[in-house]
Amino acid sequence: MTEYLDPTDSVAVPRKTASRPMSLDGKVITLLDISKAQGNHLLDRLEELLRERATPKAIIRKKKPTFARPAPDALRKEIVGATDVLVEGLAD
Amino acid sequence: MSPADPELDADAIESLFNRGVTDGLPVVPPTRPLVERAIAASGRDAGELIALVPPNYGRATVEKIAVNAVMAGCRPEYLPVVLAAVEAMCDEAFDLHGVSATTNAPAPLVIVNGPIRAELEINSGAGVFGPGWRANATIGRAVRLVCVNLGGARPGDVSMSTLAHPGRYAYCIGEHEEASPWESLAVEHGFGPEQSTVALLAADAPLGVYAQRSRTPEDLMPTLAASMAVISHHRMTHWGDTLLVLSPEHAKILGDAGWKKGDVRRWLHERLQWPVRELLPGRDGGEGLPEHVLAKYRDPGRETTLIPKFRSPEHIKVVVAGGTAGRFSAIVPGWTFSKGSNLVFRRIHR
């Protein structure tokens, strides 16, 4: 049988998403604005709703320098070290 | 190796399509002998890592790139060009992460300079953006397959472009250096004329500019400028690397009149500037200067400060390409939001 080679990187480790919390109460939530126009409006409203419907320990607001690139490493590390839940906001 | 079996090949084509590793067109089944022949032609080790391909950061080794190049239909001797193109587009300055994931439409455009154009019959003349040349078609296609198979840029999954454009099948041109009155794009950027290079631009589709009655720079330049003014939209400003593809006839008009590439760039940059008061969103169209820029001015409705279309003249990249008959040029807009994608060069090693 003819052998066909794999065009993908089959040894790449699939990325896992973080486990989802059962409740937001007592959690530190970061809202990450990706710097798209109107992103702040979306996240403002989300923050209002989160405060209305849950009792998070804190809600932190962060912003990427540009939507066109991944978040800088320093920002990622800062968020990972201080956050239980991250919401990344897209808008336009 | 067993003799060719059309039924088996057809099954392989179906199977590869079903695995989601194609661009929708049938691919050449990547058998080990074909892949090994391509690797041998490159003179590189199969396991050598050329780049990690964003956004999934798959490992683009010489062998993995060769598999994709074979699937795209590349001849073995094209592999050095594909390797250089992959390395260039994975440079941080190119921002392939954004290019592959954005809702905008950019595709990596490969621009080839130097003697390798003649050696591999990479078209730089008539129909330069069109079909008919195996090298252009398959080198461009190989780059796309690498984006999908090693970068994870599957349309509708990670690659979220609203419209995309046909250049996402294959987008590769040569510069028609022999028909240019000027030094080539690569020489302008510090390479020798005897060196072969690729330059990668995250590019929208070409926008044709018909300027058939123009015989002087004074005729031609305003026509080119008016077409460049509407890149992205008519009030988009501070744009970055963008390609102006001059046909040989248009380039001759400018060259004969003593214009240099730098003169073309400076003229366009100066022409394409508007006062703040003409760039307000919500007046004759919803687009305009962003809020953080408008906030710098006390009364934007009266502000006369000029805002340029391009951040600097150097962001207007000029090449000569296409057939020697026809006064048609093209604008190829880059994808250049603040800190977005930039033109990236690599030497082709053989």
C-alpha cells in the first residue's frame, strides 16, 4: 500500500481550555478589552451584569495594546497570576 | 514504488480532502518518494526546523513544508522558495497570527526577486496575478497549505475572514525587473541584484487602476493617488506597508521623466493627506478618525491639521510587474493596523 505523509504537525499537543467554574461568587474576574472599537461598551455592560447577578471578589479590567496581535507575554502572565475567570471582549 | 494506480490516487485525493488538509482543490498525494525528492532538491535536512507557524504554532520542519509543497503541486526545485516564504511569514513582524485569524481578508503575497525567477519560470510578466504558470500557482498554494496544516488556519474555524479573496488559493508574483527603470524591491531593501529573495506582504486583492490616456507623470500620479485614497475606506488613515504594482508602461512614463521610486512615494504621501475636519465619522459616511485621535483636538470640526493616508512614504512599496503592453497598474493594500503586518524579506538559499 502506498504511504502518504502527514502534512500537519500531528505531534503538536492539543490545547486544553480551562475548566469552567460552577459559580462566580468569590472569584476574581478579569475583563480583557482587545482594543476594538466599542469593546469598552460591551465590557462595561458585562461588568454591570456580573455585579448584579453574582458576588465576585473583584472585577479587574485589562486591555491589549492592539487587537491585531496576541496579548503580550507580560500581560498574559499578569492575568494568569491574578485571575480565576477571564472574559475576552470582542466588539466592533 | 508500485505503478501508477488511478483508482488509488483518486481515493487518496478524497481521503485528503475529507481530512481537511486541502484548500478545496484536489492535491497531489504526498508519497514518500515525492517528498524525499523535494527535500533533496533543497539541500537541507528533513528535520531542520524552519519556523513555528502561528496561530497554532505547528512545527514547520523542512519535511513538513515539503509534504505541503508536494500536495500543492510544486516541482522539487521550488522548495527553497517555499522554505524562504514560510520563514518570512512566520517572522514576528509579519503577524501571521493576526493575518490568519482576522475577520479581514489578507493573504500572504509572495513577491520574488532575483535570478531564480528565470530559473524556475516564475512569471513576472503578462498576467502576473493570474493562472498559467506552475511556479507562481504552486508556490503560492504551498504557502496557503502550510497556513492551514501547520498554522491551523482552517476557514470558518480559526480563520474567520468574512470575505477572504481568491489570493488565498495562491498569491505569488515575480517583479519584472527587466522592464523596470529602477532598482528592484529587494535591492532597495539592501539585497544584491544577484541574490534571490522573497518578500511577504499580508495583502488584500489587487485593485486595478486603468490609466490609458496618461502620458506624463502629471497625468498618471493623480489617477494612482485617487485609487490609493480608498484603501480600506476613503477615510482610513495611518496605513502601513502597501504595494503599488506599476505596469512596465506606467513605470516607463515615470522613469523617462526622471522620476525615481522615492519621488513616487513622496508625491503620493504628500498628496494623500486630509485635514481632520474632513475625516469626521458620521458626516457623509460612518467611518472616520477613531475617538482617541479626535480627542487630541479641541474642535475637530474646524481642525486643519493634516492626517496622512500612509504613516510615511516608505510604507508605499513600489514594484514593476505585468506585461509590457497596457497602461494598467494595481494597488495591493497591506493589512497594517497599528502594529499590524509588515513586509518581510528572506533570502532564498540554494
